[in-house]
Amino acid sequence: MNNHFLCPKCRSFLNVEDNLIFAVKAENGKTGLVALSPELGNYTVRANPHFNIEEGKKYEFYCPVCNTELASEVNENLTHLHMIDEQSNEYEVMFSKIAGEKSTYTLIGENVKMYGENYGNYVDFVNLSNVK
């Protein structure tokens, strides 16, 4: 999979090899870097062992280049970024900020694809007129 992920503000590339890199802030204010899988529907998370990712806790995601919060405007529990696929199509991508909650959405125009066993948690917040 050769998808490239970008910050919606500064357009910096966020993936390095097989990792999406984010600066993250926990509810308790603790910060760190996390690496997520760039494969849609793969919810592997890597972090420093001293930055413990706790299931059920909410984390704010930031661009590690420009420090912009990658918050979605459609729901406070979703992160927002952009993805360019192998055919140079650009998508909006949203995924849950809640650790352990497996919900990801790709949107291009009115077309939406959903990934993860918890995708139903936010279907009311994304444009679902042409769900795939």
C-alpha cells in the first residue's frame, strides 16, 4: 500500500516507511510521539513505553511538523488528515481519538469508506450518501 498521508494545514508528509507519525497529548496533559500503521483498518500503535496508551482514553493528535491539532470539525472524537492514494486521488481521512476504538473513514466527494469494527460509532457525523 503506497498511500501518503498529509497534514491538512501545512501539507507535510506524516508517514515514514511503515508508520504514520503523530505528536499526541493525553487527557492528563502528558505528551509523546506515536506511530500508527498507514494501512487502513490496521490499528497497530507504537509508542515509547513511558508514554502508555490506555484503552478507552482520548488522545489529541497533532502534526509533528507544524503542531496543528488534527481535530475533525464533524465530531470531537475524530482526528482529521489527508491521504493521497496510488492513483493520486486525495481523500479526507478521519479516525477515532479513543484508544482501542476501531473506526476509520475515507471520504472523497460524497463517497465514504468505513473501516474497523466500531465504524458505526460515528456514521451520523460523516456524509454517508454513497457509503461503500
